[in-house]
Amino acid sequence: MENYTSIKISQLAEEDRPREKLLLKGKAVLTDAELIAILIGSGTPAMSAVDLSRLILQSVDHDLSRLSRLSIQDLKKFKGIGEAKAISIVAAMELGRRRKEAEPIKKQKITCSQDIYQIMKPELYDEVVEHFFLILLSRSNQVIKKVRISQGGTAGTVVDSKVIFKVALEHLASSIILVHNHPSGNLKPSQQDIRLTERLVKAGRELDLPVLDHVIFADDGYFSFADEGMI
């Protein structure tokens, strides 16, 4: 059997090169298209696995976050991508998301809105529907727990203020932070967001359970009611 190290990458068929390239030079030198090509294994009679992978990446402007949002049905629209190959891509993207989620959060104390944004990334990054979360804090602003209060569609989610304060009181929280995402990426708070925040801030004062901030989360940034002087 010929040793891998004696094979020149240029001598290999293009769709076989990514595997050999990884063996010869390591995973870090592979392009995104080459890594995806390894996942799908083969292309079509007219297009190599690498070219097919490039086509898929072009459809999402080479944005891996957008790629991770494609469903199996979305991927099957590409000629040469059947259900098995689509499942391989979706599974790999999900593993990447879980790896990010499993990384320990270095800072568990809230000192500013940026801390809130970073702490909520594992829950809200790449989400395509709206979620409403509650961050429960101790007297020293240490995070006690993150709790999903509700989940909705792409345009909104229903929030019950009674549930919010029931959860906070059950966990003996000293203060709370509200967080919800806008899948559209629009960071401007809606009138509903503003009214909800005002109502919850008022209820929190009456219960001696202050609402410190309400953060609107998007993949590329956030809006903080506290930073904008709206709390």
C-alpha cells in the first residue's frame, strides 16, 4: 500500500483532495468548501464535491452562521445533495453550535450590557424564532440562572409578567434582567417591547425585585434599555 506522505495532492482527483490534504497538512489549512466536501463525500458527474460545496457557500455569502440556518429541505434544493448529505451538513453545524454552548462562560457576574450579550449567545445565537429569557441575579449581580420564559415565531412571543416574577421569587433572585432576540436582526425596540418593559419595571419596583435591564439580542449586536436611559 502506498504511503499517504508519498502522494502529491495535485495528483489526486479534486473531490478526493480534501481528505488527503487534511491527512498531509492538517485540518487548519482546509477551506470551508473543502471541509464541507469531506462531509458530503462526492459531487455530481458535472461538479466535484468541492465545487458543489462552493456553490452552497456562495448561496449564503460564505457566512457559516447563515449556513447553519439552512434546513435539510433547503440543502436538498442543490443538485447533488440528497437527504443523507443534507443530514451530514446539518449535524455538523449542530455539533459546532453545541461546542460553542459547552464552552465555559468566563464571566458569570453582570457588570454591563456586554456581559449580558455574551452570556446569552449560547441560547440565542443563530435562532430563527423569537425567545424571551430571564436572567436571575443575586445581590452581588452573580448569575443564578437563565430561564426561557416563552418561545414564539419570527415576529414575536407572548410574555406573561406573572410567570416572570413567579420564577424570580421561587429562585430568591434579588434582581432580574430581561432578554429577547429579534431574528430579523432589527435592534430597534417595538412599541410592544417598550410597553412590556415599562410594565415589568413598575411591577418589579412594587415587589422590591428590580428589573436592571432589557436587552434585545441579534447575532450582530444588541440594544440595551438601560444603556439608552429607558429604565
